[in-house]
Amino acid sequence: MTEQRDADSPSTDSQQLSEPTKKATTKSVDNSWTNRIGGVWNKATTHLTQLLPVEQVAQTLVGWFSVSETQVAEILEKVRAELPTTEALLIGKPQAGKSSIVRGLTGVSAEIVGQGFRPHTQHTERYAYPSNDLPLLIFTDTVGLGDVKQDTQLIIQELVGDLKKETRSARILLLTVKINDFATDTLRQIAKQLRQQYPNIPCLLVVTCLHEIYPLDTVDHPAYPPDYQEVNRAFAAIQQAFAGISVGEASPKEIRSVLIDFTLEEDGYNPVFYGLEALRDSLAELLPEAEAQAIYQLLDQEEAGKQLGNLYRDAARRYILPFSIMSATLAAVPLPFATMPVLTALQVSMVGLLSKLYGQTVTPSQAGGVVSAIAGGFLAQAIARELIKFIPGFGSAIAASWAAAYTWALGEAACVYFGDLMGGKKPDPQRIQLVMQEAFQAAQERFKGIKR
């Protein structure tokens, strides 16, 4: 596992995202007409901003509605306190399938998992999913286990020190053993000492790499569980070897164990995550109800994005709302095009703030690229919104409602964009545009009739 994280470049993705929207934008507004409007806009803006203290107004409004670093920390702490977070301590030799367990439970790619781990102590690395600020799963991986040069007692001491720290999270020990590895003395020693000191922390023995002892003529996984003599014999021997680590009244008489075989697509075995449901059910039986339900939701591909997205979206809306109010207040100024530069700056600032919430730090120029990519199809509507200000009184009210709804929709779409990046996926242009359209329509009702 490498220490360097795979940081998707929002500026690059925004360029890719913008390509499918160019066609739609071209259909809405002819390029020559857009250029003329742009020229008029620039001249008008330069002249009118001299008459109207737009920047001073914007700074005042930002002061009213801005969220301080202290407030951000408080919001994150409240959300974090409500999260059903599980800390999984992965104990096993290298190549025993620890990273594949992380892939199976999170759904992210092998490359991202490998680059997501960070040094935690001398003998452990840690990976929080989906982010360090708001994690649902925290994996702590032991490194160097099985190396005869490593001091086993020092490893145990580090693990015990970690477990002594108070936490709101549920904890579980995951012992990973390859089905054809019977040199497990060190692993048993570590597991036994941890269980003696922390008998209330559940422990699950995960036996991996089943295909390595399949019969020679086997080309794919059998129906689960595998009923091969070779697998059954090896599994029974490993279970027997670890039977003695369950101690104390709070521990079960026999340690719970499960068979899995999580491979890569190129390995040719189907399903790739063989035994995932059995692992999920075993974890659910050992974890508290809330944490077990969170794991079920993460593994439900239909609901995973919704559940995780809603969690972050709720926090993000704390930022989107004040920016929407600021945009409405500025847009209500009855001078066509004069306030658009400030509105754009506010929206870029909002996107930059949302990127931090999703663990994606972007520069102002990159945030501007994301805004342009996401909102490309709204160019014609933005120009029309400014032109309608020529209607005395009524025009400014419509412009204010439109700006609030547009900013809200932009924030919702940015959440989808950064959510995809956080999950290791390439942002889907069509889905993001659909989310923005739906959010815009809903927000128009919400901000209808908004006044200065």
C-alpha cells in the first residue's frame, strides 16, 4: 500500500464533464449572439460597477452569511457524532486479502484503496472511508506482520495503545488468513493477547484466497459456500488453530469465521467478491444495529449512493442556503449585468467550500472550471434573467428568485460531482445535469417570491 493518495484533478474532470454540455449550449444560444451579448455585458459591467458599490455590498453580505472555520468544525463534529462509524482492525500477513476486504466493503478501486492508506503508527496504516472528516468505515492495517525481524510485542503494544483510546465508533477485529497458510503462530499470539485485554471487542476470522486450493479442473467459483474437500479440510484446520484465542466470559466459545475470495476482474473468477454476503452477515451479527445497518446500506448498490449522499448533502446544504440567499439579494439589484461578476464569484466560493467538505481541495480557478462545466446549459437562462431586470420592479423580483434557485441547484449538482470523485468514480455529466435540472425546478418553488 503506497502512501501517496490518488487525487483526482477537478479541473481535468470538469473539462471532461463540460464536453457533453457544449452541444446543448450551442443549441440554446448561437455563438455569434453570445459573443455580442458578452461584449455588451463587459462594457456595461465596467461602467455600472463604478456607479454601484457591488463589491462592498458583496463583502457585507458575505460577512452576514459566511460560515467561519469554527462553525465548520462544529457542524462536522455534530455530524460525526451521529455517524454509525465502524473501526475495523485488520490483522494479517501481507497478501492475505486485507486490501480486498476494504475494496469489497467500500466498492472503491484497488488503486484508490492502495493509495488511500496513511501511516498511523510504526506498524499500522489507516484508511478512512469515504473521508477522514466524516468516515463510515475506518480500517487500520497491520504492516510487517509475519516478518521475523519485527518485534511482535511492539506490534501488540501499538495495537493495545490504539484500542485504549476512547471512541464513539464500534470496533471489530478482523483476522485475515490465506486458506493455504498454516504458519499463523504470530497472528494467533497477537489475536490472543488483544482478546485477553479487550474481550468485549468482537473478532471475526476471515479465511481468504480459496481459489488457490480449488481442484485443478475448476475454472470458476462454485455456489457459495464451496463444497470442495480441499477447502473444507483446510478451513477446519485453520478454525481449530484459532479456537483457543476466544477467552473470557464475554467471548463466544468458538470464534466466528467466514470464507471469502475477493479477486480482481482480470483474474477471471465470478463473482469478483465471492462470499461478500456471508462477510456482511457475519459483521452484522457482531456489530451494533446502527453500524450493521450502515454496512448493509453501503453494500446495497441501489441505496449506497443515496444514503451516503444524503449524509453529506445535509451538511452541504448548511453552506448552499446562505449562498443562495446572498445570490438572491445581489440579483435583486435592478441593474442588468452589473451584479453577475459578483454572483459568479459567490458561486465559485460556494463550490470551493463544498469541495473541502467532500475532501477535494480545489483552487479558485479549478472551482470556476467546475461551475462552468456543471452549469453550461444554464448560460442562456442566466442572460435572460439579467435582461428581465429591464421590467421595473417585477423584473428584479424574478431575477432574485431565479438566482437563489440557480445557486441552490448549482450546489446540489456540485455535491454529486464531488461525491463521484470522493467515491473514486468519474463524474457522470448526464446524471449531474439531470440533478441540477430537478434541483432547480424544486428550488424555484422554494424561493418563489423571494424579496430583497
